[in-house]
Amino acid sequence: MSLFDVFLRRVILNGRLTVVDHKGKSQSFGTPAPDYPDITIRMNDSGAAGAIVRNPALGAGEGYMNGRFSVDGDDIMGLVELVQANTRWESGRAMERPNIIKKGARALIGKLDRINQRARAKANVAHHYDLSGRLYELFLDKDQQYSCAYFTDPTNSLEQAQEDKEAHIAAKLALKPGQRVLDIGCGWGGMALYLHEKCGVDVLGITLSEEQLKVARQRAETAGVADHVKFELVDYRDVSGRFDRIVSVGMFEHVGAWHYSEFFRHCHNLLAEDGVMLLHTIGRLNEPGVTDAWTRKYIFPGGYCPSLREIAAASEPNKLMVSDVEVLRLHYAMTLRQWYARVEANREEIVKLYDERFYRMWKFYLAGSATAFEHGNMVNFQIQYLRDRRALPVTRDYMSSAEIGLRAKTAL
């Protein structure tokens, strides 16, 4: 029995995985079970299985990208789901239990990778966000929200869920017309434009992506609000002034753990005495960890999703009071599933933009991400901060009433 066979027998208990080796010989693992997929993969060269055993995350991702193995029906989502469902976070099982040497090596790699100096931070952002704007248009919603949506109903469209996300966040900011808002990591400008349109605030959006900056500025010009919604290519560490509100959605994952305290120190100093801040970030349910090797190499170099304890340990010494915490458990999984479906629907155009290898890479990224939120240790945190405990009403009722009002405006 090969090491690959031993590996699969240990991992695949429920559902069935059929493996056809490069010589045409097939073998099945697991037992068919309700809610678990039945998947067939084909090893296209003799070394593919060994690469996966040596480093499951990197070997599987590269093997699929490079065509060293294929999945019947090109159902990479089904394959990743089968593995993740068998090692789901709630079960206490793990696909790989590294020994003490591997743990030490991973910890060192993680610490080094989380150092996100200014020049490196911009390069890391460009690696992902300065891809073709057309690529993002093909799978994001019309407002180009590249972060977790908020599904008030699981059957809602992606467009509806992203609008509801904006309302959900705006309600937590307790905005008043004329206030000044800083949007750290503004993306293509959708959140900033929404806050101005619905709440009458002035917004400064900052990004390190030149492509995002171009689009955001053009959107503000087209909407005729460039005097109220401004966008700058600037590091958060170089922003000055005071803001009534600070919002950051999907940017904290790129800060780097060594810079968390620095990030919160700057936010504290930028926030007005009676100000409110809302941080929306991907996070992990357990102790601090390491971004997997494939994601570090191909998708988010320098990216890291923090545990709640890491966030609290950095914000508390900087005198930012945690005033509200919400954990979005399944919303990002639903978001990613819709992105994945749109990528599949636009395969031909994505291959023309890049190539078949890129298309498979992007599918693997979205499939792995979706199933990590469904079965793994990934969630989204929305954390509200204050400098003054008296800055907001003493109950959370203001959030729900404001959110209802904002949704009503969107529906008009």
C-alpha cells in the first residue's frame, strides 16, 4: 500500500473518492454517505500522488493547476468539499498532524511571512488586486464588493446580499450627515460611495492598488460626488487628520500580525474622541496559525487571517474599546459559492484573459475558501470599537432600526 493510499484511507471516511492512477488502475476510499459527494480523480503522471502526500495543500493545488491530476466533471469544489467535510473543525479531526519540528518550522514561516513592511505591502496587494479589472467584473456583483456578503435570506442574489452587507456595516457605524469617514482598504470604492449616498457623509478611501484607485476615482467622478468621496493611493500609516468614523472591510488580512498594534495605534490616533470604528475581517476560530503554503505562494502573499485573541491583544493596549462583536459563520461560504458559479459560467472569457492554468488556480482558490468557511476554521469577524464608552446608545437597538431604514432606501 502506497503512502498516498494510507493518506486517503485516513482522511476519507464518509463519501467516496475513486482514484484512477496514471496506468488506469482504480481504487476507492470511504463509504457513500448522505450529504457527502462521490468524486473521481485521475492521476495524470506518476509523481502527482507523491507531491500531494509530501505537502497536501501545496501539492494538491499545484497538481490541479498544472494538470498533474484532473477531476471528473472538473468538480474541484466537490473534491475539496469531500476532504474538508471529513476533517471539519467541529469534529476535532485534522487532515495532517505535524510533528514538533514541522510545527516549529511553520511557526517561523508564519512569523516571517507576517512581516508586512511598506514596500512589501504594496507589492503583495498588487499581486492580487492589480489583476485585470475584467476578471473581477466577471464574478463580483455590480458594485464590485470583494468581501463577505450578508445574506438576510440564503436564497438572496449576490447583488442583494452585498447591498445588505453595506447596510449592515453602515448601521453599526451610527453615521450622521456631514461626518468625515476614513475607509481603510477601499477596494473599488463601493462602500465609500454607498456611505455618502445613503448617509450623507464625506469619505476618504485609501488603497495600495493602483488599479482599484483608477476605478474608484472614475466611479466618484461619474456619480458627480468626487468632492465628497475622495480616493488616495496611500498606506494607512501615512494618513493624518481626525475622522468621525473609520471603516475597514477585508483589508486587515493584509496588515501582517507583526503590525497589528501599529495598525490600531494609528486608528486610535485618527479616530475622533467620540468616534466609532468598524473592522470587518476574515478570522480563524482557534489559536494563531499559518496561512497555507499554496495560498501564500499563489493568491495572497503576506496574507494572514487572525484569531480573535490576536486582534484583541493588539487593540486593547491602544485604548480602543471593543463595543460589539459579531461572528458571521456561513455568509462568506455563500458568497464564495456564488463567485465560484460565476467563474465557471465565464470560463471561456477567463481563459482568454489569462490561460487554462490561471482558470484552474482561481477555481481552486474559491473552492478551498468556500469549504473552509463551511467546514474549516474560517469565519468573519465584525468588531466595533470606541474611544469613549458613552459615544453610542447603551443598547444595540439603534443598529437594527438604522439597518431597516437603509434597506428601505435601497429598495426604493
